[in-house]
Amino acid sequence: MDYFPIFLDIKKRPVLIVGGGEIAARKVVLLLRAQAHITIVAPKLSDGLAALLVQGEIAYRAGDFKDDDLNGCALVVAATDDALVNRAVFDAAEKRNLPVNVVDCPELCRFIFPSIVDRSPVTVAVSTSGTSPVLARLLRAHLETMIPASYGRLATLLATFRDSAKARFPAMKQRRHFWERILQGPATEMVFSGREQDATQLIQNALDHGETDAEKRGEVALIGAGPGDPDLLTFRALRLMQQADVVLYDRLVSKEVLDLVRREADQIYVGKKRDYHAVRQQEINQTLADLAKEGKRVVRLKGGDPFIFGRGGEEIATLAEQGVPFQVVPGITAASGCASYAGIPLTHRDYAQSVRFVTGQLKDGTINLDWCSLAQPQQTIVIYMGLKGLPVICEQLIKHGADDALPVALIQQGTTVHQQVMTATLSTLSGVIKGQEVHAPTLLIIGEVVSLHEKLAWFNPVDSSSRHAFGRDPERL
Ligand code: SAH
């Protein structure tokens, strides 16, 4: 080991920074986070540092570095662009055995600044011993995506139980077992998803009564899997998918997304085809509740966003009624995903001041939309499940006053490498796609904004041999 990692308490301790430029400023910002008392010595200050001086965040002595500047210091940083000055600071600090860092000069460093993941009070510091700061930064970025934002809140909550846990389990080993159980149980996820009160209660109960049923109870995460491209998942979705014991998914969840689920998890397909329900909704609702009651971490994966034409509300209603804990993780809905990947802004100052998401299919298979309001100008209409009713939709819109030359886009398998965008107008679309193979799922976007597609399209994947991102047969009109 070239450097020994330690965490310094420099709260209110005097730190000297020699240099007043941008590089010095970056170090100042970091050290201020740890509440150091900073004095800068430099002939002049950058604007950013001058602002900090005015705000009273730092102290400043204008002039060149002098040996006396080190009096009483706990830590020294040299960040000037003059190698001789940097060297002088290093030598002077060495004489006094003071920890010193000359920025970007590993051979003149007694300590180095790590890349920091700050989830205070939890802090992760990464160093490559000065060999490659870029590598350290990349590793840090990696960790940032893996460590939930509320990790610090979890640590703070646990700290409030430290004394009572010590009193309850005086032996270190017992105490460690207790905390392991708590941290591997549902309490952590409760904190991460904003249910700190539930977590507090759970830990308190565990301290008062030993292992409780609440700890053994599983929970359900209703997760939006997005429109297909796995990169569009949220951090939280991915984290929960990788902790799942069992996953229930439907046919709008792409293979690539499913591939990211924890390998050991049971996968249950509960897909529904148009006009045909593979597993009835009521059964799905109850299965979710039953699995969670068995103590499993259940993930219910739904295409797009679970609260947009996803019946997510019905599924969690059953859970709420039966007292099963759950959380909902939003996903990117097909309208956002397909529009972005097709280069069609859903709103635009010149063309559309509002956007409407509607379904082209009702529960009983009919379409019963408010055609008059949909035919209004200056808005974009996004139609989910609109393929079957497409001829009727175009016809009715024209009948209710929409321009028959209004541009329309039909987006197939949006955001996946098989995405296809066809554009036409209200009067021509039915003819254009007649007899063609259409690969579900498909989304309709209607409105002037569609004309921007030609100019703004940016997503042009090379279509590979298979056309099925979702593993189904093509549909024919
Ligand atoms: N909850 C989902 C919508 C479910 S309804 C969401 O928020 O996106 C199912 C409809 O969504 C499909 O019939 C289709 O119209 C649309 N859809 C979902 N994913 C799609 C995709 N990748 N490309 C095109 N349309 C999609």
C-alpha cells in the first residue's frame, strides 16, 4: 500500500492553502464541506474565492508564501502554478512534519485528495495512489450509481439506535448479529424509498420484542421498466431488480430489461395479449400479495410507467387492502421514450402547447374518445394501444375538424434496436401501413410536432436479424 487511507476530523482546524486560482478553489470547496477553517495566501484571488471571502467562508492574506504562514496549521495545500513556490511550501511543511499536498505533483504529496462519494455521514474515498486521477473518478462515478442517495439518511437513523442497541445487546457479537439482521431486512429499503417512520418502528420493535413478523414480511416493488431500452431504467429500479426473489413481468418488458433481474430470482410471466388475458388481473393482484406474505421480495415489472395505462393502481390497491408493504418506482412511459427516440418533441412553442395521452382501446374493446376535444389544433395526441383502432381514429379526427394533412407517426418497438418510425398524415396513414408487417408494441403520435421528425431524428440503430425486442409475433392490419 503506497498511501494509508484515514479520515481526518478537520472541523474548525486551520488549513493553509497557498494559491488563489481555480485549482485552489476546487480544494477549498472540498475542505469547506468538512468545515475546515481555511486561510489562503496568494498575491490575488479568483472571482470564486473572492466571493467566498466576502461571504466570510475563508480568510485571506494577500502576498507571497512565508514560512510563518504555517504556524498553527493542521494541513497544507500548495496549488500555485509556480513550481518553485510549490516546492518551497512542501519543504517548509516537511520541516514541521505537517501533512502537505502539492496539487498534481504526487512526488510532493504527503497526502492525496481522493475521489469522494459523499453520502454524509457515509463517505467513500477512492484513490489510485496518484497514478490515475481519471480512473479514480470513473470508479467514483460507478459507485455513485450503486449507492442509494439516501445512504446517509440510513446511517443517521441507525445512529439514533446505537445506545439502545448497546444496552439491549451488551455483547458485541449479539449486537453485530442484530444489526446484520436489520440491515439485510426490509428496514433499509424503507429508508431508501422515503418510509423512514416505518423503518424506525420496525427497528424499535425488533429491539423491544426480538425478531418480529414485520421483519419477515416481504414487500412488493411495482416498477416501471420503461419502453424497452434497458439504459432507461432508473437506479432504483435496477437496485430492486437485483435484490428480487421473484419477478412478475408482462409482455411489454423487453428481454434486455429482464436480463438485468437477479439471476436466482423466479420469473413469472403474467403477460396479457390484446383481447386475451394470460393470467387474470385479479389473480395477479393476489399472487403479488401472497408472495410478499411468504416473506419474498417481489418485483412487479411493467412496461413504461406503472401508473400510465398500466393498471398499477389496481395492483397496489389489493396490497394496500391486505396490509402488504409496497413501493412504486416510476418508469419512462412509452410516450416520452418513443417521442425522444424518434426526434419528435411532444410540445413545441410553435406547434403544440399541450400534450394528451389517450388509450385507443377501452376495457370492452371499443373506442370512445372525446373526438371534438382531440381534434383541436395546437396540441399533440399520443395514442397508446391504438393500432387496431387506427383507421377509426384517423377517420373520426378528420370528421371532427382535424386537418386531414395533419402529420402522424407510428412508432414500432420504440427505443429498442428494432425501432421503426413511419410517418404519414391522418388521411394517408391507414393506406400506408395496409398489408405491412407491424411489430407491436406501437404508439401513435398525432400533431404538427411530427413534422420535426425528419430534421431531429437521431436514433438510428442498425437493425439486427431478429425484429422482436419483446419476443412476439408480428401483427398484420
Ligand atoms: N404503462 C405503459 C403503457 C401500457 S399500455 C407505459 O407507460 O408506456 C401498452 C401500450 O403502450 C402499447 O399498446 C403501446 O401503444 C405502448 N407502448 C409501450 N411500449 C412501447 C414501445 N416500446 N414502443 C411503442 N409503443 C409502446
